[in-house]
Amino acid sequence: MSTGPIRPFEKETQDTWIQNFARTDLFACDNAASFLQSGFWGAFKARFGWEELAFEIEWKSGVKKFLLVLRRRLAPFFALVYVPWGPELPENFPNEDVPRGLALKELALALGDMLPKDTAFIRFDPPWPVEDSKSLYFPAPFTRSAVDIQAPDTVILDLSKSLESLTAEMKPKWRYNIGLARKKGVTVSQNTVDKLPLFYELLKETAQRDGIVIHSFEYYRVLFENDWYSGKKPDIRLYLAEHDGDLLAGIVTLFWKKEAVYLYGASSNKKRNLMAPYALQAKALEDARKLDCRTYDLFGIPPTDDPNHPMKGLYLFKTGFGGTIVHKAGSWDYPYRPLIYRILRFAEKLQRKLRR
């Protein structure tokens, strides 16, 4: 694909946050704090219809960070660009909404100079936490996306705390359920990719029960069988919970640098009174501590404790393990071709309505 001239970003004014901006090698993204910004994730998504692009950002402070950008064609003459959990800001960047919003617009303009002209819009999932959604600042022409790609709300456990402190922060019923599963003989094991079909059957059962959408089996298989990538790869583990020969539940947990992330979970309709999902989380937490992870991200909850929310059970389950609820800004779009963007946005809203 032709991306136009590969050159440093030419600043329009002196009052900018980006000093230089240029294409770079995908492997450079393996320095990313989040696995969603890693070269591995870019190469993985490239196997399912996306094109991966990597850029180097030199911020005004002189700190260099790397940016993974994913591009996908929507129609013969239009494409979208997506930045998952990016950009990563320098540690000394002002922790304020206005400079972050201006920096994001500056980045969108820099990318616009380098992307093909058929790019209709770029979608960002900014990674930084927000205190109050009312104070968010995303300058025009940024528009709140019709859908969020990554869940903007999550629960994060601080693994630098002692095991006793982490356990004490759990709701009493959660501590009881972990103990109950063990007492009743639920066993949890880490498994290789040959057990992935068993997990996928659980996943299909869960999707049918809870009305959620899942990927194809091939998606999960490629995620585990990742010899196709020669750079830094995350440690991805499949845990299965069983009782007397019955498979009750399974989770997929990803370990990347100092972060553990609960990616996928599934459970059977059998023996739900044995609380197998609680035992699985306890095992993943135990392994995350052994791997010297500093955080455990439960990766997605509804924004509030709303009893009418269709995923209210998910909120209850994940927040019961303690930790800190973290809110992010969600997905935001920067249109390059406003008319085409409005048409695509309408179609996306309609598709979301039909799915519901």
C-alpha cells in the first residue's frame, strides 16, 4: 500500500506537542506499555483483514514513543484507521484534558498527511484515565464514536499489594465462593492449545446464553499458535476449571510486561453452584503475582452499577474482586472526509441497533 511520502511531521506552529513524527518498523511497537499497541497485536490483526502501520512520535519533551495504527477497507474507495489504546503519552505530559485533546488533534493531522487519501476517518481509543466525562476536551472536528471498540470502563487490581490485602479487598461472598470451589473439588489447570476446542464450545454456550458476539475459532487459534510473529510476544494462557470430569468454565489471560489482562471467559450451564469462575480468577491472580505483574486488568465492565443494564451481572462479578474502577474516554473519531464519515456513522448506528 502506498502511504505517501514518509517524512517527519512538519509543525504548523511553534505551539505544538509533537516535535517529529515518522514511519518506523512494526517491531518498535513491542516497547508499548499496552499489548494493544504492540507489534504483536498489529501482526495478529493483520491476519484478519487489517493492515498494520507503525509510527515514531517524538514529543516536545524529547521523549520518543511508538504508535500502532490499524487500517481497514470499508468499501472499494474508503477505509478507516483505528488506534487502539493510543497514543502513549510521556510521563511528564500535563495531566489535563485540554493539552491531551490538542495533542490528539495534532496527531490526527500528522497521520492525515501520511495516510492514503481514501481514509474516511481515524478512530482513537485514548488510553488515559479520565476523572469526569463532562470535562473531556476533544476539539472539533472530533466526534464521539457511534460504538466503542474497547470497553472504556474496567476494574484494575493492584498486585503490588500483599495477597492478604488483595483478598481482604474482595467482597466477603467472593472470598467465600473461591473457598467453596476449592472445597467442593473444582480443579483449575493451565492448558495448551490442544484444549482450545473445548474452551470454544464453552464460549459458544456462553454466547447463546448471554446474547454476546464471539470471534471465529480461527481467531483464538491464531492468537495462541503465534509462531508467525518473531518479535516480543505476550504470554497467553488458557485456564480450565473441571469437576468430576465435567468442564465447567474457562478463561484466557494475557500477560504483557508488568500487566495481566483477563481477555475472555466462558462457563457451562452445568454445576453453576460450584463457583468455578471464581476459582479461575484466583488462579490467574496467583500466576500474575508469580510473573511479577503489577496490575491485573479485568478488562471491561458497564459504566455504572445500573440494575437495568444487560451486562449488570458482569459488573457485579468483576467489581466483587476489589480493585479500582477506571474510566476512560471511549472511542473518538476524527473525520478526514466529513460527508463519507456521516454516512458511515449512520450505517454503524443502524448496525448496532439491529444487533441489539
